[in-house]
Amino acid sequence: VQLQASGGGLVQAGGSLRLSCAASGLTFSIHNMGWFRQAPGKEREFVSAISWNGGNRLYGDSVNGRFTISRDNAKNTQYLQMNSLKPDDTAVYYCAASRDTFNGFLESRDRDYASWGQGTLVTVSS
């Protein structure tokens, strides 16, 4: 399984970025997908998750209302649109595929994800 995250970079506070995560080596369309992030010196934090069919979404409190998760099962890719970025959003962002398949419950714990990408760095300057 390979999850390739991209789209990170340097942006000013208030700006936007769109992250992508291209998946291969798994049946993408039957796994819930998630985004996590880890800032320097901090624990990994749940950002967002989307159900296998795209019908349900879940967001962490710190990003709710600013970030939007989506997926395109035909392209084996998920996305994270990040708007109104803040310096506190600075972190390495990781995409992950859920351990279970066809799960109607959206997972927010990292131990519920079996496959992880390499991460993409997002830096938000003030």
C-alpha cells in the first residue's frame, strides 16, 4: 500500500492550501480515509475523516468550519481543502487509510488506520 501526500507548502495566515493523497495497492473505494497532523514537539492530532463512499465526514474541533475533506474514488485520491489557515495549523500532514472496510463509523484514533503516507509539510506564517 502506498499513500502519497502532496500539496503542502508555505502560506501566509488567512491563506489556503489543498492537500492531495493518491493511493495505490489497496481497494481505495472501500476504506474510510483520514488526515492527521503533527506539529513539532506535539502529539499526532486527528484532522478529518471521510467515509468510504464520501457520504460522511468528521472534523477535529480545531479545523471544523475551515477545512473540507473530499475524495474521488475514480482517481483513488482524497483531498483536504484548508482555508483561513492559522500559524497553529503548521504541521506535517499525513493521510491514512482505515483498517476496516465498509465501516459506517468514522475513525478519529490513529490506531484505527493501518496505512499511512509519508506526510507533507504545511507552514503558515503570521
